[in-house]
Amino acid sequence: MVDRIIGGKGVGPLSETRGSRKAEPKKQAEKGSRGDRVEFSDVLQSVSRATGPESTTETARNEKVQQLKQQIASGQYRPDLEKVAASLLKFIVEDQS
């Protein structure tokens, strides 16, 4: 038996409380719901596959990054200074605007 404190009257049994709620039977609650289900379209699934880590573009990018790292480590990396300068000029012009 569970007891509760009643105002200034002391301790009384929980069954005497007013407005006690009855729980909904479990079978009725389960009867109406069959569980949530989500289905994605074929387009979304193909996009998901294309952007996944196993995609060919990601693999190609990783290979290029590894090649550049090896060139830098060995001292063979020679960037195109004209491209670097052109890229920097774009940022300088945007800053002044």
C-alpha cells in the first residue's frame, strides 16, 4: 500500500485521493498502432549513395590529396604562382568593396 500526506490531516492511503486516473489498458493502446515506418524515394537513395564515402569522386579526391602530400614531403611540389596570385587578387578586391 502506498501512503500520501493529506494537507493537515496526516497520512492516508493513496486509494482515497480524488480524481485518480485509470491507466489505459495496454492492449487498446497497441491495437491502433503498428509502429512508425519511413520509406525514402529512389532519388534520395541514389543521392545518398553518390555522396557516401565510397563514391568515386571521394576516392579520386583522396588519391589526389595523398599525391599532393607526397610531393610536399619530398619537396617536389611546385604550385603555379600565377594561379595563386590570381586567386589572392580575388580576395583582395572583395575586401576593398
